Amino acid sequence: MKETGNVTLDSGFVNTASCRSAITYIDGDAGILRYRGYPIEQLAEKSTFVETSFLLIYGHLPSAAELEDFTSRIRRHTLLHEDLKRFFEGFPRDAHPMPVLSSAVSALSTFYQDSLNPFDPEQVEISTVRLLAKLPTIAAYAYKKSVGQPFLYPDNSLSLVENYLRMTFGFPAEPYDLDPVMVKALDQLLILHADHEQNCSTSTVRLVGSSHANLFASVSAGINALFGPLHGGANQAVLEMLEQIRDNGGNVDEFVRKVKNKEDGVKLMGFGHRVYKNYDPRAAIIKKTADEILEKLGKRDELLDIAMKLEQVALEDDYFVSRKLYPNVDFYTGLIYKAMGFPTRMFTVLFALGRLPGWIAQWREMIEDPETKIGRPRQLYIGETARDYVAMTQR
Ligand code: SDX
């Protein structure tokens, strides 16, 4: 049964739906999130990131043969062109990995000119697989560049997540011992980030793609949109906020007072959402596993205690409750990424890795079904009424 999303009218603006889509359903008031009809809670518990990527892109859960074929096609494209690897030599050591990611993804359009035509199904398929396969390698290389360590070639005997962890934390000189707890936790976090309807970065991918720009160019634009601290950059901002509270003596009440007084524009990062006016279902899952994962990784973290205290204080405070501000997907993720050994600057890169199949699925849907494309956005003009030109001598 097809469901239609709710479109509410904001006061002053007609908040029309920006497009039609059959991929992800969100009910912000009820805190519901489904990919192709499947509840996020079930996918997070039972699926894998590669299987969920298949579901988002092709619209159904794969058979065993389909999943095996999809997995092996991705495995064959994990290598970067040796000339693309040289790009990383040009970036400054202290470059933030997100602009590195968007630059490298944009550059894929120059290396794979045989797969840029959005209306050739074979080219769309090969660019889909190339992007899913190469983004983890690009992300790992961005990290290795930042720490001055050698790049590792992908090992295609590993799964996508295992390969990414090994290329990130492994060294050529010795074997890398994969921690199954870390692999499973990261796989689940990527599932939870895989799509989210018409958020800022996905709308960007659709809008750029609506000009018939190729997939690499469209996703590169999405990566840049995700980098913003009010969007994907929030998971990095949450960790910096928790560290700031800790360094100021851990006084959560004092921090909340500053937020309520809007002192220096400070916000409770990881709280609030344009759509969820209830607990973000992803945050609920992540909070539940954060405790378990940190325990299993043997990484008890005082920042988790501060985060939980902050949530408790906020959810009992009318300032937040009256504004329907609840934890969102970014509130707890950074604590897990930190426990895994990622520096805060890599947190938004991990968000991009997760969101990639959603961006691809939404771009493909818009190309395949023009009925779902984002119309040319209009505006509510609030400028000057018509007036005549004034000569310089009259100004
Ligand atoms: C993501 O769209 C998506 O789906 C995005 C995402 C995805 O998966 O793609 O879910 C990922 O981007 C999650 C959001 C991550 N960002 C943050 O955590 C940054 C902190 N959050 C805020 O910046 C804010 O909550 C937004 C931008 C996320 C949502 O803003 P809204 O719902 O449009 O609310 P608003 O900006 O209109 O503010 C309404 C009121 C204001 O106060 P008053 O003017 O009424 O006094 O709520 C206040 C705001 O000042 N407010 C906050 C707050 N968020 C809103 N006050 C303190 N802390 C906050 N986080």
C-alpha cells in the first residue's frame, strides 16, 4: 500500500513537498523512519550496510544471488586510479577530510568519462558501483594523508566495512586485526545514516542532478552540503561541545543555561530536527547500542556520562520540550566513532559514507522518473517594488 507523506503548511510559507519519492518515509511526529517500507529498527538489527544499500537503490531486499553479485561487483572497483591517488599529495596535511572527499569524488568524473551519461542504464550502473566501492578508499586515504601514514591498497577478501577499517587503521608492515564488535557497530551506524528523505544534502544531490549533471558531480555537491555544522557536521560539533563542557568542569546545568539564554548563539548540538518533533528513531537505536559498544570496546567515556546527563536535563526542561527539541542522529554517534579511534574531523566523513547509497538511490529515482524531480524552486519576493534608475548626479 503506497503511503503519502504529510506536507504541513508553515505559517507565512506554503511548505510544498519539494518532490515525490518512493524511497524513504518519515513521520516526524510519530518518530517513524522506513527505507522502502522496512522499519529502520528492523534493518539496523537484521540487515547489513551493503544489503541496505541494495534495498535503497533497487527497491527490494536482494536474493542471496543478487546480494552476492552486488557485493562482488563492488569489490572489483575498490581501487583508485594511481593518478587519482596522486591528488592526495597536493592537499595540505591539515586539510579537513570533507573537502578532500568532495574534490576526489568530483575528480572521478575526469577518470571515468565512460560512465557519465545519466540516461545510459549501463553507465548509471557502473558509476553506482564505482562510487560505492571507491568512497571508502577515498575516505581512508583522506585520513592516512592527515596522519602522514602510507596508504594501503584495498583487500578484496574483506567486506566493505572491514576493508574500510583496515585501510584506515592498518599498516603495510603488519596484519590488521579486525574487531568484530567495531565492524558490526560501524555497519549498523552506516545503515542508520543511509537515507533520510529530502534533507539538505540529498536535496542538493537531486537539484544538481536535475540539470542532468552526472552522478559523481551531484554527489560531490551533496558532500559539500553535508559538511555544514547544522547538518552532517553536527556530529563533530557535538563532541566538541561535550569536550568543552568537560573542560569547563562538567557543569551541564551552566551550559544549558547558556543555551537557553542564547549566549554567543550557542546551541545544544545534536538536538533538534527540521522534521522530527519527537525522539529521532535513529538516536534511540544509537543510544541503546552506545553503552553496549563502549563497554565491549572497553572504552568507558566520561563524555558519554555528560551526554546522558545533558539529555536528561534537556528533556526535563520546558525550553526544549516546548520547542520539541530531542536528540537527533548526531547526538551519540560521535562518542562511538571516538571510541573506535576516529578523530572528530572524520565523523562527518563517516556520515557521508553512510549516506552515499541514499544519495545514489535518490539521484537515480529522479533521473529514471522525471515525475519525482525537484521542480525549479521559486521564492517569496520581499525586495523593493519597481523603481526608476537614478543618475549619479541625483544620488
Ligand atoms: C541532521 O533533515 C535531515 O533529515 C537532517 C538529518 C539527516 O539525516 O540528513 O537528520 C541530519 O542534519 C540532523 C540535525 C543535526 N544538526 C544539529 O544537531 C545542529 C543543532 N540543531 C539545530 O541547528 C536545529 O535544531 C536544526 C537546524 C536541526 C533544526 O532547526 P528547526 O527545527 O528548524 O528549528 P529552528 O532553527 O526554527 O529553531 C526553533 C527554536 C528556536 O528558538 P526560538 O527562536 O523559538 O526561541 O528552537 C531553537 C531555536 O533557537 N533551537 C535550538 C536548537 N535547535 C533549535 N536551541 C538550542 N539548541 C538547538 N539545537
